[in-house]
Amino acid sequence: MYISGQLESQLDALVTHAIATAFASGTVSNLKTHWKHYIMLCLLLGKDPYTVDINLICQYIIVLTQSLTAYQSLKNYISSLKLWFLVHSQDADFMDHFKVRLCLQSAKRQLATVPHAKLPITVDILSQIYQHLDLTDPDDLVLWASFLICFWGMLRKASLVPQRVQDFNPAKHLSRGNIVATDYGLLITLSHSKSNQYGEYTHQIPLTAIPGSPLDPQAAYLHMVQKLPASHCSPAFVFSDGTILTHSLFVKGLRSCLTKINL
């Protein structure tokens, strides 16, 4: 009996761990934020957050409508709520309830907006940025190499650099070993992306050298590697003081460059 009980406890712990690691870290962070909002509303109203209450869900939709600016964001909150009830073994078919559908339709009408797409980075913009960088400064060189590899490789920031320093994983983010110089330019190897979260295949991206051009990704990367050598498993982009280039530092550096060229 003791062995059986111990085995069951171990299996329960493994099941809990499996459930906790089923989603990407970014998804888990979003779920926690969404669930926290719902729980806070339940506490304010003295309601049980673990029981499906159609009227409470409709009230939640109204609160979200007043606080959010995009209907897609509201849909994400409601999708998280559906998962909340599933996790707690509750019926999550509330989306089909007539009152809920009407509240969502009202929210969609109130939050209707024209999508605002960010302007793309262009070759002309990169050429202007180049004029405002000091490539004798290793840190400017790191930013420039990351800009060019991101641009020519058409990479998402999530594949290029980690969200936070502690999040760096050479299997998910670019490391020095993932970028290889070739006779024609650079070869980038990715084994993880938004569309390949389970590493089911390896994606290779060839970047052609542009000899004599300031926008040559190979020249910029090799210049950076020469100035700031690092190990095979090191993050691809590391500043001279050892700081890893993260999402926020990448965006901060790009915004600073865009400000300098009045964009």
C-alpha cells in the first residue's frame, strides 16, 4: 500500500508538471494576467471564481469592454477564461449562451477599430540608421549586426533574442553556433519558432553577402564576432560588458536610431 501510494503521488506530481509546462512561457504569463483580472472581479463581487455563472461572465465582458481598446484583446481574455474553467473541471460551453453572445457582439461593436499596422523597416531606413551609428563602438556594432540579420532573415524578435537574460535558450534563440559564415554569406539555423514550437524540424535561412554595401549582413556579423568573440553556445548578440541583447534592449536601440533619423 505504501509503495502504491508513493507511486501515485509521484505520478500526480509528474502530471502537474506536464500541465504546467504544456504552454510556452509567454502564453503562461498572459494566462496568469487574464485569470488575475477575473479573480479580482469575483472577489469584488463576492462570487465563486471556480463556478460558471453566466451573469458573472456577462458582467466580466462589460468590464473588459470598458477597460480594453481592441476587441481581439477581449477575445483573448475570454479564451483564457474558457481554459480557466476547463482546468477546474467546469463546463466551458458558456460561449454558446445567448446572453454571452449578445454581450460579445456589443463589445465588438463598441471596440471596433481600424487595424493600425506599424510601418515596416525598409532598406532606405536602414541606410539612414547606418549614417548615425559608430561602428568603431562594439555596442553599436552589436545592434547593427542584429538589425541586419533580423531584416534580411525576416526573423521575429522572439527567434533573434530572448525576452529576458534568464530566458536565453540556444535551442530557441540565435546563438553564435546557429550562424555560420559561408562562401556566399551567412547560414542561419533555427530549430524553434512561433510556427515550430516543438522543434519538429530545422529551418535554415541563407543570407547572401552584399560586398561593398554597408547593409551587408555577413560583413557586419563577422566584424562583430571579431570585436566581441564568444563561445559556440553563447547568445549571438552580446554587448561589450557581457550584457545579452534582449527584446527590450533591441527595441530600445531601434527606437533610439529611428528617433535620430526623425521617424
